[in-house]
Amino acid sequence: MATQGSMGAGEALVFLTGVNLMIPSSAFASQYAGIVSRYATFRRLISAAQRIGEVGWRAVGDPDAAIARSIASLVAIRRGLPQDLISPAEWAESTHQALEQGDPIALLGLSIGLNVLDVALLGLVPSELYVLGARTSAGKTTLMVQIAHHMAVNHGPVLVVSLELKPELLFDRILAGVANVSVNWLALRTLHPDERQRAFSSVKQLGDVPLSVLRRRYLTAEIARPSASHARPGPASGRTCRGLSQSTA
């Protein structure tokens, strides 16, 4: 092409390079095979869905038998895919190599931001339920809001649901931890100048964090007080009894 003058030598080289990239090569054979296999699986799903739709439209025979055949057709498609089962031999081989090379195991879930908990839990795994238990005033809520803030900043939106603390108090605890100030002095709004400056800076940062707290109606003595027709005698603390008596009076 350069000899015939249809394009320059530089343009011809760029054109041939583009043609070379568009032509499939053996180096990408596994990738092409994966694409073909993926679309073939979807085609089989479409075919099975059409057969299931025809059976439902005809409405002939036993429904339970029709459902069983439909499930069997979907299971047959799943059997043709790569298996998710890992044999002990495969696990032993990979673990042996990791031990020889000194490769640490990766976190199974999202990092909490605290190395001790990351090592103990290997990260927060989706669909798992984690329960933190400790005595009163041990710092459970402070730890939870610290983890929630880290997760929101580094991983994505977080929703906090508390049955005890109001949203404003929870946000104050997060702010106190980020600004490194006392949560009590923050609640009283009596901070030293340097603490106030850190709080101002942290408030601006927290305003953009995707962390929300669910607001709910909190139980009060007026709500808790039973009506005369439904009142039943029962054990109650002295503080609760005095509070209800005063509100009744």
C-alpha cells in the first residue's frame, strides 16, 4: 500500500497493527472459549424457558410432575458448567504451595480496618451475621460506629439501626472518634480551641460519607403506660414505677 501510494508507511503500519489485533489468535483461545461457553449456557436457558412456558400454556397433566421436569431441565444445564466442588487433593496442593512460598491467605470478606479483627474474622463476609457481646460500658457501640465509618469510607453505603441511641448521638460518637475528642465534651459543646478545630474539619468530611442511621420512635413513659382497661399488675423497677406514677398524676 505504501508502494502504490494509497497511504504512507506510518499509516500502513498503524492499519496493519489494527488488523492484526482484530484477528483472533491462539493466545486468546481460552478467553474466546469462555465467551462461547457463556453464551451457549444462556441459549440453553432460553430453550429450557421456552419448553417450560409451553408446558404451562398447555396445562396438561399433573402440575407437580411438570414442575419436576422443569427443575430437572435447569439442573441439567447447571451440571454442564464447571463444578464448584473442591477436592481435598486440590486444597492440599494449593495450601502446600502457599506454605512453601509464605503467601498469606487473602481476606474472605471486606476489611474492618482493625488488624486484630481482620486476622480473627478474615474480613466481613456477605450473608454472615456477626454478634459482639460485652459487659455494659465496655465500648461496644464505640467499636461498632468505628467499624461502620471505616466500611462506609472504604467500601460503600452503610445503614446503622440502633434500638437505644438516637441518630444524633450515634453521629456524635463517630465525630468524636474521627476528631479524637471526648464524646461527652462534644455533646456539651465545650471543646478546647484545638479540639473545636478538629471537630469542624471532621464534620465537613463526615458530611460526604455514605453512612445513614435509621430514625425511629423511641419508647417513652407516656407510650409505655398501659390504658386502664389493659393494665395488668406485674414486676417493675422502682424507677419505672415512680416515673409512671408521676405521669399518671
